[in-house]
Amino acid sequence: MQASAKETPFQLIGAAAKPLVLVPSHVNNTGPYNFLLDSGATHCLISPELASNLVIQSESEEEAFGVGGAVQLSLARVHSVAVGSAKQENTQVVITHDLERIGAGLKATVDGAIGFTLLKDFRVTLDYETGVGGQIPMSRARLESLTVGDATVRDHIVVIGGFIEAISMAAGAKMDGIIGNNFLNQFRVTLDYPQSRLSFAVSKLL
């Protein structure tokens, strides 16, 4: 992927079956730091080590509920968070030790994660051509096809697992499935957050 004023190169890390997107990011005009791209996270996240290095102090504590139950969140505010030319100022972030666990599982340094509070202001395109946690019982199946909008992948392998119910409970909304990397990496995917639109462009022969 060629970098330009509006483009940032990213890398896929982790297991080939479920890679994560890692993007170079800046906090308070320093960096770059290794941030995961996590559209499911409500806030941008930073590690306690990065918070300490940048003298970012927690302002308040909140309790949130995830798949694993209740967790305590340390909320702080930074002057800015930036990915390439996309920058947001006076941003609330969450300081969490979970990033240390994720980094250990990936065998990589993970300084933070870009979440919805930044992504919601932009139209995000991922050009794929250029979950860390406990064990969950799962089985594999093959679909004749899977379609999202006008994008279709045929002879598609999916995972069947009971984790969907737990995620639905945590999100407060019924979910029937998750669109994963083995579907998304067939396309150039654009997430238009301001317009609440999702579009796909074919990036290789299906």
C-alpha cells in the first residue's frame, strides 16, 4: 500500500486465521506508537506504560461490562490522537492493562488501540492487498455463499461458536454473526462512519 497524505500503511499481525490490523499512531504529537485498529472499541485505548511515559493521568474510573463480566476502566484525556493525517484533539481515552495481555499473545508491542471515538469522524478504507483470550469451543462449516450488501463470497468457511450470544448480551443487541477477515480481505473495504455506510470494491478475483 503506497502512503500518501491521506493514506497510512498498516500491517496484519497475529495468527493468519484471525490477524489484527496494526497502525502507526501518534499521541500528543509524539510517536509513532503501535496501535491496533479496533472498530468495536468505544474509546481509543492506551497502555499504562505509554500513559506513564507521556505523563497522562487518570481522571476518573468507570465500570463497564464485557463478555468476561464487569471491568474497571481508567478514563483520561489527551491533547491529540492521530493516524496519518487524521487527527482528533482533546480526546478521551481509556488506560487499560488489557493491551499488555494482547501484546503478549501477539508477541508484539501494543501501545494502544484506535476506537470508535476517533473513527466516527472519518471515512475509513482498508486495502487488504498491499482475539486474544481464553479458549472457546468452535466448529467450522462451509457456506455456499455469504453476502453483505452487493459483495458476495462463495464457498465460504465460517466458524460456529456460542460466543455470539455472550457478545450480544454485552452489546445489548441481538447479533447473528460476525463478518471476519476471511470475507473482508477479498475486498477494499470502506467504512463511512459519518454517513453510516459500508461499501466494498473488488481487490482481487474471487
